[in-house]
Amino acid sequence: MSLDALASRIRRELAMIAHPSLAWLEPRRAPDGSNALDVLIAGAGQGGIATAFALKRQRVDNVLVVDRAAYGREGPWVTYARMPTLRSPKEYTGPDLDIPALTYQAWHEAKYGAAHWQSLGLIAPADWNEYLLFVRAVTDVPVRNEAELVELAPEAGLIRATLASAAGRETVYARKVVLATGQDGTGRWWMPDFVAALPRAFRAHTADSIDFTGLKGKVIAVLGAGASAFDNAATALEAGAAEVHVFCRRPAPQVIQPYRQITFRGFLKHLSDLDDAWRWRFMRHVLALREGFPQATWDRCAAHANFTLHTGAPWTAARVEGARAVVVTPRGDFVADFLICCTGIAMDYAAKPELARFAGNIRNWADAYAPPADERDHRLAAFPYLAADYSFMEKQAGATPWIKDIHLFAIAATMSFGPSGSSINAMTTAVPKLVDGITRGLFAGDVERHWAALKAYDVPQAIVPGSRAD
């Protein structure tokens, strides 16, 4: 089967299950005279596309997805994801939302053949990226690339969204907004202040665009020992770095991947139904362990004789001496030509322009739950405490009530929902939960109109001679 034939099959199957098909939303007039969107989605990566597709299946058709990236460069897959394959097993489903013909396997077999799928170990990031673009096209999800969401504000019972593009700024209005903004959706890529203070010529974060060819013949020091750290170390080694040293603060690197144990329907679907104590306990354990790396990731680095892992060696300071960087560790100073920090995200709402107007009133886990002393974690307490529909909640009730219409579907939803906004394997449970919440709010907002329509409904199903209408 060709990709064109597969696309035709998908469209036919979607038409067959498009029930009920009755349109149930009417346009809301915006203050500028335009029709407001029912839902604006920021982020055209896998989460944003899957959410838009799910909304369309619920006959929420007035949807727009925007992404600041150019077409084909949404998400990390062909930008800063520097691994040769995805780490998820190839059988995991996600953006297909349980439509068999829309699965990655169906796409792969149509492109490469069934035998190639059977022999495949793990999925290449470039193939996953191409598959996501296929899903976007075949489900007719409307996307505007190179348009960045830079502000959200309330106006006339709607959300006023400001978009920035090469053409300038424009305003669109929406009843609901979904932030499918990925890893740094509620913060910023973080590195130690003493590293950030160095000139850019000496350091980078893994999320940055790094010229690895320029590191040929150089000594590279990598901070962090997660999968991303080893991916970047391997990329530098393969580009011809003279030496690559990975520094791990722990006595031994984390090799257990806790997400594998919780990848079952009960957990993915119902963690958010538990009380705060259980949700905190589960996700604190998972996130405190951090993500482990698979054997192939380690082997990719260990294959190089000029690779070294330093354990029990956090960086405590850094400086520039001459033309080189010096990092300070409990095991002594280390001199390198370039530093790469694989140090994750810092929660910092004010750093995101679209959150800036209400950053100070976002309810955090620290505001909602006080864990036992032996379970406290200031890093995780900074995560947003989300409502059952993934919407932001207020720290001070009544100060910014409009944020109930802004739904977060990014990695920061993890403390409230477990694997969700950034997990392939969680999509088939997380996206329906998010979309059910959005449609619940849209229906409740129109309940008086629906009541009036029901009372006015007078279409007879049959004509009975001699009868009369009451």
C-alpha cells in the first residue's frame, strides 16, 4: 500500500466513525468583529497535532494551531534530539488516537514495506518527524508556521492572543487556548549560573543549536548523565572531538527508566483521579530518579576510547583561563575547550511571554499540597497544580479567573497527570482527557443556547393524518 492509498483509507475510516456528526458550536463574535476561534493551540508538535485532531473528531472545527518554527522543524526531532533512534519501543502508539490505519506502523509499512517494519529495531527521529507531518496533513489540521504566541489576555469573555511573525503582530481571539509548548512550556532551559556567566563561545545547553563540526579536535566537558547528555557526548565524539568527558553528580549514573514501569492504561489514565498525596508520591519517585538511558545510548559513547565518565563529580564553579574553560569539581579542576550542559528546565513562568500577564497567580503544587518532610522536593513543588481539564488554577481566587480557559499540555503537566503532554505512549489516554475537559467547558458555556434550541425544536418524525400539534 502506498502512502497515498493509506491516506485515502484513513479518510474513509474517519468518515465511517464520524458520529454524531451534528455541528454543535456557533461562532462567538470577537470585539474586533471577527469570529473567535473555539480553540487556539500553541505548538504544532505531536501534542498539539494530536489535540487538534481529537477536537475535530468531537466536531470542534474552528481550531487553529500555531508554531514559531518553520514547517518540518516543530518539536525536537530534527533539531536538538541528537539520538539515532527514539527511545520508545516501535509498537507504542500515540498521535493515531487508536485509529489503526493512522499508527506509525501503518505509515512505516506504507513507506518502506512490511518486511522493513518487522526488521526495524527503533524508529529514526527523522521518520517520526515525517510521520507527524503525515498525520497533520491527512487529518486536515490547520497550522500556521512561523507564528509565535507572545501574549494572552482576557477581553469580552474571550482570550485575546497576540501572535508575532515576520509580518508583524496580530490579534486573534479564542474561547479556549491549549499550550502544547513542549519541554520549556512553563520555564526556561537551565544551566548553573556560573556556567551561564561564561561567554557563549565556551558553553551551550543541549537545547541550543550546536555546531558539532566546530568541536573537532577539542576537549568537551558535558554536565549531566541522562540520556540527552550521552546523546550529545556521542554526537561530539562522532564529529571528531579529541576527548569527551561526561560529569555525573551521583556516585553512579541512573540506568533504571521508571517510566517503563508505569506505562499501563490504569496508571496513564487514572493517576490524575487519585488524591494529592498519592499523585505526589508516585511522581516524586519517578521524577527524583530522573530518566535512565538505554544500553545503546551508553554503547554509542563507550565505543570511543577518548570518552570518559566521571561519577561523583558535580560542577561547583567555572571560569575562563586564556582560551579555555575550567570547571571546578570535588575531584579537582578540569580544563576543556567547550562545555555542554544537559541540565533540564527551570520552572519560570515569567520567562514565557504568553504567561507573563498571570505568571504570579498560577497555583503551584507548593500552594496546594504539603508533603511529609521526607517527601519534600522544592523543584517539583514549583510545577503548576492543574485542574481536571489541564487548565491553570489561581493562586489568589478571583484575581485572574480567565486562566481557567488556558489548558497546559506540556511536560509541566506531569506532576498533576503523570506522563501526558510530552509522552508518546500517554497520548491515547491523555489527549482524550484533555479534549473531554475542553468540550465540557465549551458545552457548559453554551448551555442556555442549547436549552433554548431544545425547547424550540419542532421537527416531526412522522405525519399522522387527523392529528394536530399541541
